[in-house]
Amino acid sequence: MHRIDKFLARLDVKLRQKVLDIAERIKNGDFSGLDMRKLKGSQDVYRVRVGRVRIKFIMDASGIRVLNIDNRNENTYRDI
């Protein structure tokens, strides 16, 4: 089981569905109304905030790819 799948399985149903809906919007390129920011020190990495949950993704010429979905903590942005 992938790390993102394990994290999503631990979320309650309502929050899991909200995160999955937003991840789908990200993959489709619909960023309207999302709390999105480009991460400092990285070329094409962005994050979207959903409460305490962060969705990190790369947006470059080859497309959009979700890197990680995890709770915000002191190590959230270190592995970029």
C-alpha cells in the first residue's frame, strides 16, 4: 500500500472525500478557490492547504503530479 493511501485510510470519511475531491481538481488544473502556494526553494513544487492536511504537487511542462498528502508538521516541507 502506498504512503498516500495509508494516510487517506486513517482520515475520517468526510475529510477523506474532501481531500480526494481537491486532489482531483488539482490533477484537472482547476485551482480556483484553493489555498495554493508555490514552495520556496523549489522550482515547480506547490502545496494546497485543506485544514491541517497539505497536498504537495509538481506542476511543470510534463503535467501535474501529486507528490504527497500528509498532515502539517515540522517535517512537512523538508523532503522537497
